[in-house]
Amino acid sequence: MSGSALSGFGGQQPPPPGATVAEVIGWMARVAPERVALQTAGGSVSYRELDEQAGRLAGALHEELGDGRDPLEPRVIIWIGGPLAAAVASLAVLRAGLIPVSVDPTAPPERVARIVAQVGAAIVLTDVGPGAEVGAPTVDPLVRAGQAPSADVHCPPASLASLVFTSGTTGEPKGIMLPAAARPVLDDSGLRALTVTEEGSELEREQYAASQEAPMRVGFLWAGTVGNAEGQLQRLMMTTGTVVFFDLRREGVSRLGAWLTRERVISCLTPPPTVLRSLLGVLEPGQVFADLRVVALTGEAIDWSDLARLRAHLVDEAVILLAYGLSETGMITSLLVAATTAAPEGPLGAGWPAPGREVSIRDPDGEEVASGEVGEVTVTGADIAIGYWNDPAATAAAFATLPDGRRRMCTGDRGRLREDGSLELLGRLDHMVKIAGNRVELGDIEAVLRAQEGVAQAAATTYVDHTSALRLIAFAAPAPGVELDGGRLRAALAELLPTASLPDRVQILDALPQLAAG
């Protein structure tokens, strides 16, 4: 996205390249103040209102926390479930020059308290735990913004873009330090990757033209401040269109199809494949989303059978973006598939390196291997995470700084580079186990089980039996209206898997346990 892409509002001078999302929203508040910025089930907020609320909260934070602070102080916890609260909080923290610390909204207060202690947080912005005992004052961002006077605070950006704490409720929380270079700005390569078709930038031009007249409607499947959700949200707000939220936790996947039809979004970010499969299981045959033009899938492996089922519900003009990345790296590779593209033979690749990313495959000694050979996927870029908060051992194991200043991360994923330079993922290094001396890839078991008729979700894992031997077990959840039989599924797997990969049993669950983001 370039500054010139925003030049259609009455000839107003657009924000310069490199402008932050706060600066873009401030500009929109002047040139198109009543345009809807965010739309939720409970109502909508204009760019003017969003800018005003963020400014009020930024002023309150600036007044309370003061100036002359250490470059890494203070840090502000964002423990939020609602999208409007998350937008206002993240913009205010940016404008106040503070470091946002993202925490899963489903995290219990005890876990939040451990994170507060780890990072020395000065305040906790939250709409899920006001008044909770977490070791720092808790403040509802929308309430505080409503009470504070108007303010026009724009402090220099903090030295870190954010600290992101991984999901889960057991073990010690692990914080990912994202550098200032990871902060969304105009000319953001990740946003450009989402708006490019196989033929070039026709869709990109259409979307920007639409954003200057009738605002582009971008769907966002919201699960709260999970991972770097605020970063994704900020990138979407830079389109200057309307971000329309679907609350996955409250609404559930069964209502997603009706929402896509009703809200007429042009782009839907970013259903994890698990959520996609659940959605496809409840859609009516022949149901087509006439307005949807971009579907971006991230977070886990997907295969051609998933895409074939999805494309049956898309118009020919639609494209599917497959994005591979991590919280530590952002997007690593991407692959665009048109709704009319014929599915080729063989596994579905992860695509080609995203702008600003260099991908290589390395052996256990850290040496780069030849094209076609299997090893650990490593990624290099200028805006990759600095490391893990207060964990030098884990940082040293995963990250390295190159002589040119770029960072390299060992992802823990297995893969290989094809002759055309694209990446093929082969599962996690820690997803491979040895059963009776045989190497078994749990992802292979899951893929075969998921391909069985009536299976909506599948997972495989290990357990230790009474002889202390490592054994395999698989879990399956049925599609709506289907009754599964674990014995029959195991018999089907016996026809398709090597003996060493055959689970001892297949246990049927109503649904697989999922994190808040799906």
C-alpha cells in the first residue's frame, strides 16, 4: 500500500510512506470523519470517533505514566476480548509511545499476574478482568477513554513494536519481542501480499478505488487479543475501509456462513483451516458467497481437498491466499490460488517467500542443504522477533543476528525447497516421534484420518503404556449429523498407513479442544 493509494479524498495530501496506523487514522478522521472504521454486532464506530477515543486514552496514559522513562518502560498489558476495545487500546498505546503486551483474553488472572511480574507492567488495559488482582492497576480502555478529556498525544514510537505472550494456561508464559521494524506502516508488504492476484494487482486497484468511494468491507474473524491480533487489525485499518468483525468465541462457526452473506465482505481474514473445515461442514450444497473475493488461510497445514471444498462456495473471481508464518516472524511464504485453478498432483506447497523474507533449509548442524533435501525451515528478515523475553537460552537456540543486522530464526518446522523456489512443509520437528524404532509423522496420521468420510477434525498424539513404551492414539470429531465409529475408522487407517503409524485406537469426540483463535 502506498501513500498515493490514499490520494482520492478531495485531493487531500495523503500520509507519507512509513506513516503509522495512528497517523493514517488521524488523516481519515480529517478527510472522511464519518466513514465507518469498525463494525461489530453491537454497533459501529467512525474514523472520527476511533481517533478521538484513542487520543483521549493516549492522553490519560501519558499523564499517568509520565515522561523521561527508560526506553523499554513502561509496558502496558492488553488483555482484551472486544474488538473495539482492542483497537482503541492498541492505538492509544502506540500514540503514547508505550510498549503493548498482548495477552490471550481467556488467560486466567493468575497467568496475567505472572506476565505482569515478568515484564514489570505499569497498567493492565482490559475489558475481561476489571478489578482483578494481577499486580498492576486494571483499566477498561473504553471507560477510561470516555472519562478523559480530549488530547492530541503523539509520542515517538517505543523501541519495541510489541510483546506477544503465547496462548495456554500451563507452564511459564513466554513473551515474543517484536522489533520496531515489525510495526505496521504504509507500504506494509504483508498487506500488499493480501491484495495481489495471480495476474498482478487488478484486485488491489479495485479495492483501493472502492475504498475511496464506497469503503471496502474487510471481514475479520475475531477471537480477542490472541497472538498478534492487534497487529493484524492495524494492518486492516490501514486500508481506510470498514473492518467488519465476526466474534468466533461468541457466535460459533455455525453462524459464519450467514454472516459472510449478510455482511457482503470482499475479503475475509483469516480463518484457521480447522475453522474452515468446520464451516464447510455446515454450509448448504450450492451456497455461494457472491461478494467474497479473498480468503486468507493461515495457522496450520491445508491440502487440495480442503481447497476443492472451499472453491465450490466461491465465485470464479475469488482468490485464496495460503499464508505460512509464525508470531515470531509474521508472514514467511504465501501462495495464491484462483477459484478456477485446477488442482495439480502431489501435496499442496506453502508458496514462495514473502517480501523481505529469505527462506532456507538447514540440517541439524545449521548447514544449508541442497534444493529438494529435507531439513529445518529457517527464515531471515529485518523485522523478525528479537527473541524471547528474559529467556536468553531459548533466544539463542532459535535466533541469530547476521552481520548485516537481519535476524534469522529456526522455526522448528520440517520442509524442503522445490526446484522452483517454493517451500513444501512436512510437519513439525517435534511432531515426529519414534515408535518401536520407526519414525512416525503425526501429521500424516491426521491427514489420512481427516480424509475419511464424515470426519470433520482429527488429531494424533502419543501416550506411554503400562510397559513405559511410547504408543499412538488418534482422535476424530464428526461432521454435523454424522455418527462415527472408532473401530471402523481404525480399520480404514490400517488399509492406508504403515503398521508403525497405526494408532492403537481412534477415540471419537464431539469436537476437538481448541484455543480461542480456533
